[in-house]
Amino acid sequence: MRAVSSDVVLVIVVATALAFDFTNGFHDTANVVATSISTGAAAPSVAIGAASLLNFAGAFISISVAATVANDVVDAAVITPTIVFAGLVGATAWNLVTWWFGLPSSSSHALIGGVVGSAVAAAGFHAVLAEGLVGKVLIPAILAPLLAFVVAGAAIGASYRIIGRQRPGVVTRGYRYGQLISGGLLALAHGTNDAQKTMGVITLALIAHGSLGAGADPPLWVIASSAAAIALGTYSGGWRIIKTTGTRIIKMDAVQGFSAQGAGAAVILASTHFGYPLSTTHVINGGVMGAGAAKRVSAVRWGVAGNIVTAWVLTLPAAALIGAAVYGITRIFGTGALGPLIVTLMSLSLLAAVFARRARRGAPVAVS
Amino acid sequence: MTATIVDWSDLLQTIAASIVAGVGITVAFSFVIWGTARFADLRREDRPGPAGVALAISGLAAAVVALGVVFGVIVMTTK
């Protein structure tokens, strides 16, 4: 009976993880295409379609980040599938809150915050691997957007010097073509870093369930399903976030767009190689601000940028608190599958109510 | 304390790779644009020699961009 219950929880965890991955694509990937759309390099439908395909492909090119999430953030020996479930619900809830208010946050940090919060609620602070959390998540999280800011700023400074006296029409057309490459690389980078977090969490749940040994790599079905979920999420929308990143932070030209995307792709791909779970939201916004500030500091709308930074700072603790609260609710119903089932039903009901309210108001829920 | 829990070697390599790739590819692509624009202008001015040099710079820079992208993806897939 206990084994059946554990299997049910595992199925719920995998479904929730894939749903989270879908919301990650829905919420985050808009940041990837915003720059191309804002500069006129690609039509929204083309940019989103291409980003979906490249997200799917990107998920297959590395598993370093998945290994970090599965083995280096929380102690797999004390984790249960229910803890992973609670963390996922916390992360998804925070993603939807920031989506509702049109604020870019970080799905990655929401996920890690959610899992850390539920693990602490279940097993205490010793369940958290401080070395991995600080060395592989927190420090790269602070450095990555700053690095993207500096790289984009340096890149655009050099670019303006090189192309300074050429005819603007030729330059704009050329960089718009270039954005097909830089935007594609950014989408590939997003796919490889973000989809791996879901792979890592599912792998963690499989290890906790006993289906995989400690330190195992994600199986192919986990990689393929995570790739498909993030690609579908990307294709489904995220238009509110596009509006914030693409036009409200800074009005960009094609040179700035190329530099921001190139900086973002370089930082994410290099970080992915070393297994750092980053957020494209952090990195691309750092790149966008760097590209803007290098041209003219006053071109950046620092008030909007400040709101975004606030959302970033809140993400880890907010998702952790929600994850811990969800774990507490599941435990009210015991250690079996009943708690996760009830929380799932409650979450789905709440989601349906939120989407119905939005539909009644006439605002678009998603644009495909 | 921080020194023991952070792998600074990996972190510094990440920073170096990001700067080299991010700035390098953007600069190389800028030379593609510069070379193409100069080639068109110089050809219109009927100066085939300098136009050829501009085109060669543009082609070389395009090769650097392409090789940089391919190298990056290969490095990603081989760890």
C-alpha cells in the first residue's frame, strides 16, 4: 500500500514538474524573444516559433545543470517525493503571481527556493547543502546579470566604434539579420539551462522514490518530456513579460539588441557548461541594461529596472515560504498520497478561478 | 569560508569565457557589417582594390563568428 502511495506521489511530482516547466517557458522565454521583437528583427510569431524549437533542441545538449539541481542543492538522502512536490507548487505559485503582475522574476530561483523551503520545513536546515546552494546558485545568481551587463556594455562600446561612420540603414539591416543568430543562441541557451532544472527536480524525485540510484543522470524520457514541456510553454505565450523587457526597460536599436542577446547567450552557455542553474530573465535583463547604459545612462528606465530587481530579490524567499507552507498543508493529511492529491486539486481550482476571472475581464490569457 | 565553498576556478573560467565569447563575437560581427558597408561604398566609388580588402575582412569576420558559434555548441555538448 505504501509503495502504491509512493508511486502516486511520484506521478503527481512528474506531472507538476512538467507543468512547472510549461509555466517556465510561458513566463521566462518571452525574455528571450523580446529583444528581437522590440528591434523589429523578427515578427512575434516567427520569434516565438523559432525560440520554441531551439528551446526543445537546447534541452538535449547538456545535463550539467540537472546534475547540480539533483545532487548539489539539497541532501537527496532526506528528500521525499512529497518534499519535491511542495517545492514545485511553491515555485509555480510564485511564477504565476509574478506573471499576473507582469513582472519578470526567476523561474530557476523560484524552483530552487521552493525545494529548499519545503526541504527545510520537512527535515530542518541540515537538508540544505550550503556549499552547492551558495557556490553554485547564489553567487552565480549575483554575478551573472552583472557579467551580462558588463559584457553587453563592452560589446556595444566596441561595436559603435567599429561601425560608427557607416550608413545607418545598412547597419540596422545587418544587425537585424545578426539578431537571428544571437536570438537563436539565446533561445538555445535558455532551453539548455532552464529545461535542465526540471530534469534535475524529476531526477531528484526519482532518486527519492528509489527508482534511480544516488548521483544518477536524468533518463532520456525525463530529458525529452522536459524539452517538450518548455517548448510548448514558450509557444503558448508570455506576452505581458515581453512588453516589460522589450520596451519598458529601454528603447533599443538593432546593435544594442544584438549585443544584449550575444552577452546573454555567452553568459548562460558558459554558466551551463559549469552546471550553474541561472535564469535567462536575470541575464537578458542585465544584458539589455548594459547595452542601454553604455549608449546613454538616461536611456534605461531605472524605475522599471528597480521593480524587476525587487522581484528577483523576493523570488528565493517567497518561493521558499510558499514551498514550506505547501509542505505543511500536505502533512496535515499524513505522509501518503492524500496530501499531494488535495493540494493538486486545490491548486487546479484556484488556477481555474484566476483564469476565468481574467477571461471575464477580457484580457488575453494566452496568445498562440 | 567562502573560499572553501566556492569553486573560484570554475567561476573565473565562466567569467573569462563569457567575456571572450560575448565581446568577441559581437566585435567580429561588427567587422562583418563594417566590411559589407565599406565594400558597397568603395565599389560605388569605383575603387576595386580597397573594396576587395573590405570584403575579405567581412568574410574573415563572418568565418570567426561561425566558428565561434560552432565551437561554443561543441564545447557545450562534450562535457
